[in-house]
Amino acid sequence: MAIKIRVVNMIPQSQSNETNDDSETNIAVNPADPRIIGATAFTASPTAIIFLSSDGGETWSEAAIVPTFTSDYNAKFSRNALYCGDLPGAPLAVFRTTDPFSGALMVQIDAQPNIDQPWMAVETVTKGPDSGKDRVYAGYTNWNLVTSVATIDVSQDGAVAVPVFNSVTLQNRVVSRNAPSVRPTIHSDGTVYAAYFDWRAPLVPPTWGSTIADVVVARDDTWGVNNFQDLVDPLDAHFGVRVATGLNCNFNGNLGPDRFGSDIAAVVDPRPKHSRRVWVAWCDMQGASYTLQVRQSKDRGKTWSSDLLTIPNSKNPGLAINSEGRVGVFYQQLTGPVVAQRWEHHVQFTRNGVDWHDVLLANTAATNWTGDYNFLQAHGREFYGTFATDNTPDLANFPHGVRYQRNLNFATKQLFDLTNTVVIPASIDPFFFKISWHEEEEEGEEAGFGFKRLEIEGLKYESLSIKKLKFERFGEEDDDDEGDDARAISRLLHRIADGIEDEEETNE
Amino acid sequence: MATATKELDRLVEESTYVFKATVTQLNASNEPSVRPGPGLIVAHVDEAFRASPSVRASGLRGRDVTIQLSGGAPALGDKLLVFANEWLYGVQIALREVAHHKATAQAEKEVEELVERLPIRHLEARLDGAVLVVDGEVESIGPSPVPDGFSLRSPNYQLAVVRVVSTLKGNRGERVDVLFPTNPAPPWRNAPRLKEHQNAVFLLRHETALKAPPQFFTALDPDDVQSRETLSKIRSLLKP
């Protein structure tokens, strides 16, 4: 299965001296122009910086445009602006810029006095009377009144000079608290899901430790106007369906040099008429292993599949679905003996939840903390992401190759300073990746055909299995059109499948 | 301190980049990510006095940099003393100017001296703000008795019990309880991690993040834990 994979070390050449642990990366692809990409990482600076690329991720710069320092931050692009949720100490500060390359500092548009782990999700409305408005969602856990409550600040028009934000409390069960991670995911039809953990039992000081947890997915059918109360759990009549219950979440446990305990991701299928399809991934203790699990709902979060994928010793899940409905599951897995542990950074792809295609992006020494989350984003057919890992310039660590901007020597596996003379020790760097699926590379599809008839056997799509399909050409044959025939078949199959799903949705 | 020196002192404090440069281009940028335009110049760095740790003076010296001016536009060929902060790092470096002065031998000398004194001034400030300065040894490391916030931004303290050899400032008994963070994330990542049997001079403040009782102290700045070799220097810097 041929796919194009690009991995780029994001540290600019002019930062070749740096030995910082640039951990906890996140990515923001501009939906209006995917050549414009932003990213964040804990890069040492008096103020937080935004990594910027204007060429689709081939080259990167660091822009000091966030006005404050950070304890935790990430950014997302709408079609109008770049939004950054920052945690300068304890408060939340949401910043915005319409031109991150201008050099102007971002402007603050939202604030909360005491929160943890801000997480941005934004979408520009493209249809209807609100077309052009930015829907802005800042997920976080609220420490203002009681302990750690899952909350989303929602603005229906984040692009105006002074946006109005409404704080929506997700927690509505009797629980001890919510874990820090709150993950909104937006569909262009106005459906917004949010995944979070209910922690049902307290953590006992002074030792952090296990708690019993539920994974909850809430939904709002009108851009957050209904306070995420459109999905009711049939078993307890509370808002938000419990995808999994009674989990063992070991908060602040250790996986190699990293801590863990609040790992969750969610994504809605971005295709038109597919907002009923939503995926969630999380990690919890399965025996002694912190294990990634992935589940899917096809009915707007009402019911959920069993585990479609489980990966032991893993953390930092990311989920994305591209314009063809291909799902990407991004994670890092700890491997190797204790004395020589390594991080493997993977993306696994599926279209049906059954057949998975694994891409190993990097396999590096697990040397230092890499952060509490990652993110995977799709635009069109492409998948984009970032991860933090050891920056030793060893080509054996990157199975699909890697490009560095900073000074180095691949032959000696050494980094060099700005003068290109002094060896710089290895540290944690942010890496960008882009995975491009080519149109002709479809599962269950032969490479093409040069005959008047073609038979395909053993095709699977979602829960359907087709034993045999026969295709027959009509019209003139062309010596060069083998790939076109294959693509035509692929499109035909997907239209049939989508048509079946659209029909199902209409009938709901 | 003369008025002019005070002004230079303020600029050095406010600027992570201080250098002497020659203006080589007007309304221009040498960094591809920065669009050229009014208010931008390119200058050749003739001498670097201060730079961010990720560039260092040695990495700045001899470079051409893009500068976003804060005030009056210089002319081509002008020699400037530039005070600036970071804006953008790409293939090249772009800086936001705080101010620039005409480069003179006298101003250069003063700036060089002020920059050289920055580490001492930082240490002086840490000493001024410390409520307790002790020479001692970490006797034991254990769990913190102070309830943590259980958030990802909590310090995740551990407790170091320091046996006091001598007290340089403040007044405590034979042992001091020092909380040190283990959280790998900002703002805790660069705070000193104490080790059992570590001998050092500790510049201590009362714990504030978790509002711990006053008997608990912290040493959160990298300069708050000094090797014993600096003992005489620290004594000389302590104000009576």
C-alpha cells in the first residue's frame, strides 16, 4: 500500500544551539490554505511561541507572538484566524490573530481565572445565515468554584472584535471530579461532540493514584447553543453517554520517562451527512499496562462499538478522519527493556475498524518527558500531526526518512551549534509529519486493469463483505487509462457505500 | 548612577538581545518568513553583548538580522547599539527592537559592563527576596506532606530535609523543610531537583503555590541552589 510520508524536525536552523525539551506538541492546519500550519510545543522562551510553516510543513519558524508565558497551550486555525488557548500559570487566556506572520502579538479574547489544560477547537461556518462566523470552543477543567469540572467556553462568533463566550459545564453526574482533558470535535453541520473522563472516586493525597473512571461523550446539535445536552444516556438519564465505565485510570502514573493519566481523543467524521459517526480513543490501565482503546459510534453517540483497536503501553492518542472517511489513530508506544526503552510513534489507519494499516513514523530513545498530549488533524485526503521525541539525527530512527533544519551530521549522528563546529547534546524536539494517501491506493482495490472486464474478490467496507464484483468497461479504451479505471471503480464503490449510509441517516 | 547609564541599565534589563550593528538594508527582511516592509531593517551584527540562551552571543556575532524598529528609522551604514527581544527564528533571526542608540565607544563599554553584571544582579535579587539562606546538606528526600492540587499544573512536590551547617540569612533551627517540584512541565521544569546528600547553599522562600504552612520553603529558581564554592561570594553579596 503506497502512501507518501514526510517527517520534518521543526527546530529552525537559527535555533541550532538549543537543547530544550520541546515537549507536548500540537498542530493547527489552516483549512483555507493547508500550506499554512501552526504548531505549539514547550519551547524555551520568555513568552510562548508558535511554530509556523507557510509551505505545508517543509520549513518551520518560531514566532514569539503569544503575549504571555505558558504552562500549557495549543492553537487551532479557523478560516479567519489562529486561536490559541494558553495557561499562563493558573488562568485561561484565549488569544487570536488573523495573521500570525505579521509579527503582531495575539490579542486576548477570553479569560478564566483558574483552570487546567486548555484545548482549542474552531470551525468557520460555511453555510446558512451565519456563514463566515467562527465557532470557537475552549475545553478545559474548571477549578474556579469546585475541583476540576469539565467545561467548554463557547463563542458563536469568535472572529468579531470582542467575542462573547458562554461557559458550558459538562459535568452533570455525581462524581469526584473530571480529568484534565476535555476534547471537543466539530462537524460543519453544527454537531459538536465533547469527550471527557468522569472520575468517580477521589485521589487520596499525598499519593496520586488510581481512580475509577468513565469515558463520557456529550453532544450538541446546534454549535453548542444547547449546552451539550442533546445526547442523553439511556441508563441514567444524564447528559452524555458513557462509552466505557469502571475504568482504572492511574493519574500521574509513569510510562518510561513520561507521566500519564488523562489521555483521551475524539473526532467526528467530517464528510457531509456523516456527523453521526464519531470515534473516541482513550487510555486506561489494563492489568499493568496503560492501554490505548478505540471505539466508534455510528448513531450520533447513542451506542458504541466494542474496542476496535487496543495498543498496550501507549499514551497521547490522536484521532482524525479524512475526506474519504479514512480514520487515523495516532499514539506513542513504549517498547524495549527498562534499560533501553524507546518511543515508537505510530499512526494506524482504517476504513472499517477491522483492517488496520500501521505506519511507524519514528522509533527513538525514550530519554525525557514528551508531554501530556498530541494531536492528529486531517485536511482533505491528508493527515497532519506533530510529536515530541529524542532528536538524535539517526536515520535508522525514522523508517520513512526525516528532514532536519538545524545543523547536524547524519553520518556521525551528531547535532551541531550555530557555528557548525560545537557538538550539541541530544534533547526532545518537535517533529511534524504529513501522510498523503494517493487516490489510486484504495483498500480492496487491485492496481488497475487493462481488460474489458475486471473481477474483485473479498472486498470489505464497514460491516459489508462483498464476495465478488464484476466491472465492465464501456467507451473507448486508452493505453494510459489503467489508473483512471482503478480510480473510477474506487469512486463508484465509495459512492455506493456513502449512498447506503445517507439512506440510513435519512431513515433515522 | 548617571541618568544615561540608568537608561542603558533599563534597556539591558528589558532586552534579551543587546548588540552593536551596522544597518545594511532599509524596509527589508533577510528572513523568508518575514515580509519586507516599512519599519524593518537588516543589520549586520558587529559585536554581540547579550543574546537568548538558544542563540548565545557567539551565534549572533557576525550574523545579519532583521529588526522591527520601535522608533526613528536609521540610515544605511549607521552604527547602532540595538536593544531587542526575539520575534521570529527561521533560517535567520528577526528581532523586535526595544530601542536603539547611536553606537559610541563609551556606550559600548557601559553596555558591556552592565551585561557582565547581569548574573550577579540576578543572584543579588534572589538573595534579597530570600527569607532564609543556609549552607547545608540534603539529609533525606521523601513524599511531600502538603496536599497537592492533583492537576497537570501542580508542582508535584517532594520534601527535602536540609541539615543546616550555617545560616547566612534569616533564622531557623538545625533542619529546614524544602519542597521541590517534580512536575516536568512549565513552570516547574527548570526548578532545581534536590538529591540526597547534596551539599549546597540554599536560597529559600516560603512556599506559595499550594499555600503550605510557613515552615515549608522552596528554591525554585536555578540560582536558588548554589555550590558551596560560591559561599564567600554569597556572603559578600548579602546586604546587612
